[in-house]
Amino acid sequence: MKTLSAAAATTLATALFAATLPASAGMGAETTIRLAAPLAGATLNSDQADMSVYYTQGKDKTLEVVATYVSDSAPQPLQMFMALSDGDKVQFGLPGHPETLYRFARNGNVVTVTSQATGLAVATPDPAGA
């Protein structure tokens, strides 16, 4: 039988423990903005990215949501657009930022946008090669 090093045993124990946690475990603080009128925008701020959001009246009773964000890795503003019908909900992470989950939801003429830390981190190679 092969013996595990202390580091390997710790890594295995951590992985096994994480697998037993509910899906919401590790989720961090949540920030929510509420947009209740066309062009009345608001901003979500986090350590990873800042996002400003507003909506306009769209076609066929949709609300056209515009979200503009910047981050240290993408200092030039990037925009996304979405048409939300009443009752629509969508959630996603920004490219290169798996540590934050964004949720957009529409209820009547109100759009709610929430950002929540996921507790995820991206593994990167050790620059020292260790």
C-alpha cells in the first residue's frame, strides 16, 4: 500500500470535505441593485469587477438591459445586452472572473441584479515551478 505525503493527504481531505458541502457553501457576500425605471442605472462594485447597469423599454414588452463592466484584467469597458421578458431570470459569470456569479431577474418593470462571490478560484501554475 502506498502512503500519501502530508500535503497530498491534506489536499485529498480538503477535496472530500468540499464534496460533502451543499452547493451554496462557500458563496460569499451578495450585493443587489434594483432598477425600477428606464435609464435609472446603478453600479455593482467588487474587488474583481465593477458593473454599471440600466435598462430601456424594448420591443414586444421586453426590457433591454445594458451592463457595462471593467476589471483589472479588462480595463477597457466591455458591454453586454439582454432582452428580458417579465419573469425572466439569468445567471452567469464574466469571462475570466469565475469568482463572482451575476444574476439578472425581471419582475414587472423592475430589474434586479445581484453579484455574489462564489468562493471559486482559478488554479494557475506556480511561477517558481515548485
